[in-house]
Amino acid sequence: MSEAIISFKNVSKEYTLYKNDQERFRALFFKPRNAKINKALKNVTFDVRRGESIGIIGDNGAGKSTILKMITGVAFPSEGEVQVNGKVAALLELTAGFSTEMTGRENIYLKGYILGLKDAYIREIEERIIEFAQLGDYIDQPVRTYSSGMKMRLGFAINVNIDPDILVVDEALSVGDASFKRKCKDKINDIIESGTTVLYVSHNPESVTEICDRALYLKKGELMYDGNVKEAYAMYTKVKEEEKKKKAAEKKKKDAAKKAAAAKEAEKKAETK
């Protein structure tokens, strides 16, 4: 077995939920009373080996984004330990870290520094990034003059051309027109085929099965299954069907109770006449 490039050991993450911004501000100085806690992750443990492609599946709020944020260093665990041993490219918030007053070219260097890259290496990949982004003369214009799509193009171009050890991909990512989207998908496939470790978040069973050889199934912050992609989706589908049946049964029960209450009320009214 190859070494673990990502390791989660008994990881839990809690977020404090505030009613409003005033309450959030007060919490900077005073311990909040009766604060509502959201447990985004609950004692999650798994290892990712170098070169693996892992699909992360589950409903919204399952904890998928929290795991990705920890891998990219945006969030940290409340309990447990997270280790990441490699350079991470995250195709999530593509424009994070850009300076709007700096040019696109200058932002390549700025983003590179944020990612811990050296000047010599950034110079080496600079033209490759510019060619991929297809921004033309705008590359030397301030980013504040860019459309949102242009900024996303630049962010994507930087992240996929830094030769990452770990690639984090959100399927919801949408960059540019159909031609550029095809180019982005081809580039991601090239990175995967090169042996880069991939974490892929998706609701699409076909795309996960195509890209990944293993899946993590999360439900309400808990790791329910870690293993074969098809088996992970089979469990996910089974749980969804059971939840659907449970909701239907509860609705039927409520409707019956309402119908019985209405009949009783009608009977009372008939007796009083």
C-alpha cells in the first residue's frame, strides 16, 4: 500500500449558529448563552492513499464541504487530527485570494504565493496558465475589469496548472462556455490519469463511477460507508428510499388524524343542531 497523503483521525467539527450578526459580534467578547450548535462532522476517520480517486457522496448538509474545507486548510477540526501531505489544488472557490486592483498576471503570482509556490516555479508555469485561461489582453488589466466568468477562468487555470499532489473537485463547478467547460473536463481527466490524488464531490452516480475507484458516503456528519463506489450508492439509495417511505407513512398518519378530527368535529356540530 502507498503512503497516506490525507489522514482524518476521529475528526469532529462543530459550528455555533447565531440568530443575527449582533449576536455573532457579541460572541467575540462574551460566551454565548444557550447557543445552538451544528455538528457538521462526528468522529470521522479515513485515510486516502497517494494516487487514489475518492468520491464523496451524501445529501446537502452531510459534511462533504466541511471535509473539503479541512483538506484545503480553510477550516480546522474541533476534535481529532487532519493531516495533508502534499500540494492541494481546490476547484471550489476559484476567485478566493484575488486582488481586484492587481492585473490577472500579477494575481497569478499572488495566488501562487498563497499556495506556497516559489517565484521560479510560478515563472515556469505562468504562460501555461495564461494560455489556458484564454483572457487575451485582459491578462494585463486589473481584475476589477473582469466579468465573474473571466475571474473563474483565471482561478481554474491557476489551480489545474500548478501540478498538484491533491486535486479537490466540486461537480457543481461551472466555468465559461461549452467549449471551455469541455477543456476544463479534459484537463481534470488528464490530471487524474497522471496519478494525482483526487477527491470528487458529486450527486451524479455515473460521473463518480467513471472517475473514482472508492467512495465515502456521509449522512448528517457521520461516515456511513467507505469502500466500493457502487456499493456506496446502493446504500445511499436504500437509505433515501427508507426515508421516503417513512415520510410517506408519517404523512398518511397525519392525514388520517386530520380526517378523523374533522369527522369528529362534524359529528359534534350535527348533534348540536
